[in-house]
Amino acid sequence: MFAVLKTGGKQYRVTTGDVLRVEKIAAETGDKIQFNEILMVGNNVGLPLVADAGVQAEVIDQIKGDKTINFVKRRRKHSSKRTKGHRQQLTLVRIGDILETGAGKSGVMAALNGTGFMSASMIERAANKGAPSSLKAAANAGRASQPKKAAKAATPKAAVPVANEPTAEKASVASDDLTAITGVGPAAAKKLIEAGITSYAALAAVDVDTFDAVKVKPEWVAQAADLAK
């Protein structure tokens, strides 16, 4: 008798005694498993599965697939080949009994795909590795029993001057809006302020010929004199 089972997204036609390489099953070597997704048993075709049918198998080993070599054929002397390093994780199983009915009451562990599964022994080893030793546990207990150090008394810190705090000198800057004068833009007004010309009266007293911080036009001086009145 043969059966068609489905596992890992693939279908396999099997008979008793067959050895298959299937997608990794969450089981250890020597475990007995049962495939419950049966598409066909003998002449009985499922819709899509055969009810209460199963295929039992024994796990022989957990293996990896072979490395594959890809050949790319181009023109003469320009072909290439590349070995793919990925090796698919597989499970080697030997097919045992094929059950037409009664699979639900067999009590055999269901074959579940598990690429990243951890067996019972692996879980136990991980738990033992992560558990603290007796010496570490005693040290941790001793540290926990010690009182915490008293917090340091908060000493008043000296007041730190704020860098962006306006000084008296900056507060007196730009007492008049120099950009109100025709022809004086923000850039020219900034240069005038940096040169100490912060008011209309100061600009009205500028000597056009000797002032070199910015080129002052005579009409600026005249307008500043009018605004300063």
C-alpha cells in the first residue's frame, strides 16, 4: 500500500520502508512521528485530505542538504560557476505504518515542521548554562543584603552665567531702527551697529569721507539727521 503525504509544502509518495529527506521536523533522532496531512491512501483520494489517515515514521537523523553549484554558461571561456553556501536543514525519516483510519487515536507525536526548534535536551542545557552557580548566587545575595550607600548631600552649585543672557552693552544696541533709512538694509545696519552707530543721531554725525566700517552715503546722513529731530 502506498500513500501521498504532505509536509513542508511538498508532497511525497511513500510506502513502508522508504527513507525520505523532508523539511526539518521538530523531533530528535529515534523519535516516532506521524504525518497527518495525507492526500491519498491507496485508491482513497482525500478532499483534500483523507480523514483520520496517517503515515508513521521514525526519525533517523537531522541533516543538512548538499551544497549546490550554479553554472552560468556564456560565450567561450567566459562561463562561471558558483557554490552556494546555504545548506537546507532536513530530517531523514524511515516510513513505518500507513494507517487508513485510526490515526487520531494512535497517540504518536505529530510531525511538525520546525526550522528553529529546540529539543528537550537543548532546552535543559540552555537552562543549566543560564543558571547562576552557587558562588555567584551567594555573592548576589550578599550584595543584596548590604544597605545602599547614603546619597551624597546635595551641595548648592554656583550660579553659572548663561551664555545667551543679554548684557547691558547688548541691551543698548539698536536703540533706533536704522533700516528705516532708505537704502540701509539689514546687512548695512548690522555693520553700523558693530561700528557703534546705534542711533539716528550717531549716524547723522558720521563723516562720510573718514568712516570706513561701511560705505555711508550722504543721503543716509541727511535722513538720519531728519529722523533724529
